[in-house]
Amino acid sequence: MRKNALKMSVYSVLSAALVTSTVIPVSAALTAGVTGVLEETNHVGPVAGVTLTFSNYMVENELSIRKNTAPTVTESTEITETAETTEAPEITEALAAEEAAENPYADIAIAQVNNYVNIRSEASEEGEVLGKLYNNSAATVEGEENGWYKITSGTVNGYVKSEYVVVGNEELAREVSRRVATVNTETLFVREEPTTESVKLGMVAQQDDLTVLDESTEGWIKVTIEEGEGYVASEYVTLSTEFVQAESKAEEEARLAKEEEERKAAAAAAAAALAEKNKSTQSDSSSSQGASENAPVQTYNPPTGGSGQDVANFACQFVGNPYVRGGSSLTNGADCSGFVMAVYAQFGVSLPHSSGAMRSCGYGVSLDEIQPGDIVCYSGHVGIYVGNNTIVHASTPSTGIKYTSPVNYHTILAIRRIF
């Protein structure tokens, strides 16, 4: 089987979890079929050398009949050998190009298992386990050996049992991958139609990852954002394709260790923030003794505790406050990532002001495992899960900070847990 040079994004993978990572653009040196190429060759003309050989043979055969001698085949044989050696590489390249056009996923294997399949050092169950290929993860097939596929996925090279993967299924490959447009300018308008004269549907920020819906309009990419489906100018985004890939043993160990460190650090930061907040509250209370009864009453309760539920409870207080592009004020206005960032800042956690970058924060969990306080990432958008199949988020300029249910009202790209 010829190697498919399709490059795939490397994810930090967690069993049955939605996960994220740096996007690697797709390249396209791909493989494929035979029929179309042969038909095209026949239309252009017979293969050079073969026709010449046959013609020479017929001429000599005619002469031999007249002279009553056997035809000479030495020259014909030499020409045939020359034709095979010079023409075969060109035919092979053409076949590969045709096959690539027919199915760009011809050598892509997709794991179809309940959890994961082990990648081993040799085509045997006795081989050392080098890593894991999780369900719906992808690999490039390098060869086949006794019911095993030799694969490359992420940083792992090894063997998986062929019964646990599906190879060359374009429909499945497209289903489990994601086409991405990453914003490469500071801010970018999303328009209702593919023209600069069209109404502005919304605006997205640098590093935001938008799910691509269509690429057929020259100069424009159709994407989905919180406000709906619209178009961005292709010159201001970087296109790539994301697949989940294998995780090596070393990568798995490093990920688990990092997640544990982040849990401990977040818990410590939350405890410190709470202690500081309580100290400040007591100080304010002492200084306010004897103040006028007409003094303004505090509207919002300070954050308490250090759990995801505490984060959710705190965030819900700000429902009804305004949406402001680029803002990060819980009272005066914030955009989606600014809102999440500001909420978690009250618990001593520093997050990036980017919905795309938040897909790499904390650690990934699945929708089945979602808990209050988890960050839910969508195409160009992000919110905080508060329980009861609901998120709180800075939605749009017209709606402000609000609740939305169900949580999968848009396609979920990742769920990240901080606490």
C-alpha cells in the first residue's frame, strides 16, 4: 500500500474525552486508483515503445514470410524492455495522482473501538505496547502484515490489529476530522454573504478556531460562529484539518502528571484567593462601621470555595450584564472568552483571552463526564457549564450574558476542566 502523506493535527488524547491541541495544516501528496488513468492514456494514444515494438515485429514478420525465414525478435525485445523501464515510473505517478483525487483518505486508518487499541512494537500481541490509538483517532497506514497494519500516528510508529481499524473510508474520515479556519489577524468580521458589502454577522478575534462549512466560494470561507453561519475572507485565516492521533506511553504519562499538577495548583490558587477575599471583606466591614445607611449595597457576592460548582454559582450572578467585544468586565461588559477569563480570575486562575486558546487549558473530559464549572468550547465561542444541561456565557451584543440550553446547541469542540 502506498503511503498517504496526509498530515494530521496532534491532540492531547484522553479516553472517551473531547480534547485539543495545536493545529498542523494538511499537506496533499496522496495515493490512488487505476481505471481513470488507463482510460486517459488510451485516449491520448498507445504507450510509447509498445506500439513501436509491435510494428517492428509485423514488418520483420512480413519480410520473413517472403524470405521464408523466422522473424528476428532481438530488437523488439530490447525496445520492449526500454519502454517498460522508461514509461513505468510515469504511469505510476499518474496512477497515484488519480487515486489521490478519487480518495484522499485511501491510506488513513480510523480506530473503531469502545475505548482504545494498543499500538505494539511488532505484528504480534507479544509486542511491546508503544502507545494507544483511541476510538475515532486516525493513523497513516504504512503496510500490512499477517492481520496487522503498520501505522504512523502522532509520534508513534508501530502495529495495530486490522480488525480494530477501518482503512480508506472517506466518509468516516471526514466525519471524525474537523476542517478549521484559524484567525490570523487581530479582529475579523464574519459577514452574512461572501462580499465586503454584506451585513456583518459578528466579529472574531485572533487565534479563534472556526469550524469550516464550505470552501467553494473563491476568496471566502463559510464558517459557523455564535451568531450563526457566515463568511470570512480567506486571506485572514489559516486553513487546516484536525484529526485526533495516537498517544505514546511517554505522552500519556506526561499528560496525567501535568493534569495532576494543574489540579493541585488550581486548588491552591483558589484557596489563596478565597483567603484574600475573606480578609478584604472583613477589612471593608470594619471600615464601614458608622457609615451612612444610604451607602450603596454590594450587588454581587464574592467567590467562595474552590470547586467547579463554586465557579458556576459565581458566574451565574452576572446574567443580564452586557456583551462588549474585547471586554473582560463582569459588570460593564465582556465577550465570551473575556467573561470566562474574568470569572476564573476571581478564583486565582489565569486564562487566555481567546476561545481557541482555552481549548488547551486544564484537561479534557467527555460530555458524559461534564460538571459545573467546566469550560465548553465551540467554534469561535466558549461558555461555562452550570449544570442541568445549561451553560452561562456572554453570547452576543444583542443578548448579553445569558443562559443557554441544551449545552450541545452548537457542536462542542472540547470540554476543559480546571478544578
